[in-house]
Amino acid sequence: MFETLRFVGEQFRLPGTLYSYETITLGNINSTYKATYRNDKYDLKSYLFQRVNTVVFKNPVEIMANIDRVTSFIREKYPNQLTLHFHHTADGANYFINEQNYFWRVSNYVDSITFDSTDDLAVIAATGEAFGHFQMQLSDFDGSTLCETIPDFHNTKKRLDTLFADAEKDVCGRAAEVEEELEYIRSVREEASELSIRMANGELPTRVTHNDTKANNVLFDRVTKRPILVIDLDTVMPGMAMYDFGDAVRFIASTAVEDEPDLSKVFFDTAKFRAFAKGFIQEVKSALTAEEIDALVQASFSITIELAARFLDDYLNGDTYFKCNYPAHNLVRTRCQLQLAKDIHRKYDELRWIISDIMAH
């Protein structure tokens, strides 16, 4: 691997010589390495090498084109801020495909910590701040000009249409046992689909969206616990700002993991919602429209229903998309997300009041 990394580093014209490397085990899609280089003065500088999983990311060239445009835009607009930077080869590409057809990219290494999950409201608020700041940085970038690298990724209407069509086909004979879940999703289908329909009709702005707004995609300062940088831009594409918000709170404000089988443990924590919302809104409120702010709570519900529908659809089709650790894993995930969605729905008035209160201060 040392020789492979050395050769890849040469393609990206990294200064100095490769001194050492270590494998980064965080993340389960791409293969990631921290490579440290030494210059003539014996100064050390580290880089992050990634071999992109092209089975999962089938169009990596378009992904890297999106990343290049977005990171270049931020760097030019905010020259004094630390930005995610991918190195380029001599021919100007921010990726390199070697003889084995492996797809490589190299970025600067940022010394930091990440949080997979946290109950610390200050860290949650800082996570909201980071994603709000990311939206703010790109608020005047025309999101519609980016490649839609995963078509209809957050098109809730289409996801639900697909679910009910697959339930009719019932290729695995599982529809009868999930009739209760299907019935609930059917009862909220119109409400959950509304925002994606409005966006398709041009009633809501198309923004640059991150589409994977988990806490562990924010790098934090080891000492101050302040956010440094939003990372993992593989799913950056056109979308709705509210869905980035909704997906983040769906994950960070849940009292349980995504596949908790004991539904009595699954609630939507309004204190965590307030913390994230405050951090997010204070960064981006001047850039979002009143309609977008007003839709933040509905988006949180809609995207939770959407994810439940994706898990359920995969279950009906024989568990071919999501990795499952046991036979009913997707069904357990479905029920957990539906329980969370129901609690969001119950707390609609309180959540809307929280947003109004944040906006007023």
C-alpha cells in the first residue's frame, strides 16, 4: 500500500516524500488513509487519501465535479476561511484513476474530532451552526446547475409512489404482514409528499444541499469543541434546504438509534431539536425564504416518513439495498422511523413555536 499511495501522491503533485501512512477505519464505504509527507526541512504535513467505492458511487466523476465547483466557490468567496480542498493532477482533475481502475482523490488532512452521536446540547447547537453556515456559504450558488448524482434522492412523492407500487407487486409475499405500516404511510402520504411536489412545481427554491447531515460529518476543534468544517460532500447536489435540516434533526434529536426494536424508547427530543435549530437558523435565516423557514418542521416529518418508506420498500423487495444484520432488520428500522415520525407529528405545534421563538430573538 505504501508504494500505491506514493504513486497516487505523485499524480497529485504533493510536495515532499511519503514518510508514513495509517488506515482510517471511520466510514464504511470508501477506503481512507492518512498519509504523512516530509519535506527537505523535515517538516511533516498530512493528507487524506481516499479510494472511492465505485460500486456504491457509480458516477464518481460527476460527484467530484460537484465537489470541485462547491469547494472552489466557497474558497473564492471566503479566502480567509478553512475550506475542504481536494488536490488536482497535472491535467486539472481532482481525481485519478490508476491502472487497476481504482478511483483516487486526495484532500488536506484536518486535525479534529467527530461525534457519532451526542447528548451535549452545545455540540448539537454547534452541529446546527456548521450545517447552517454551509447553507449560508452557498446561498447565492445556483443549486440547479449541479449534477443530480442520485436522481430523486429526496423526492418523497416518488419514494412513496414506488413503495405502494412495490407493495402491489409483493414479490416476496411480505405485504400482508406490513399492512399496518402501509396504512399509516398511506394516511400521511399527501402531507409527506407536499414539499417535494411544491419544489417540483418551482414554488420552493432549489438549493445546494449536503444530503447527509449527520453530526459525524462535522469536524470539531479538539479543545474548544467548536465546528471547523463540514465534510463528506459526496451527496452534494440540488435539493431543499429544509430537508438537510429535517434529516439532521431526525437523526440527532431521536432518543434511540435508527434501528431500535423497543419502540417505547423512541421519542423526538424537543430540547435537542431546539439546540440544533438555534444553531442552524442563526447562521442561515437571512438567506432562507419565509416559506422555507415555515416548512422546517414539516420537512422533519416528511423526510422521516421518506426514510421509513425506503426501509419498508427494501423489506418488501427482499432486502437488496440496505445492509441487514438479521432477517427483519429493515422492518425494525421502518417501525422505529414511523414511531419517530408520529412523535414529530404529535409535537408539531410545540416545534413550530420553537422555530418562531428562535426567529424572534
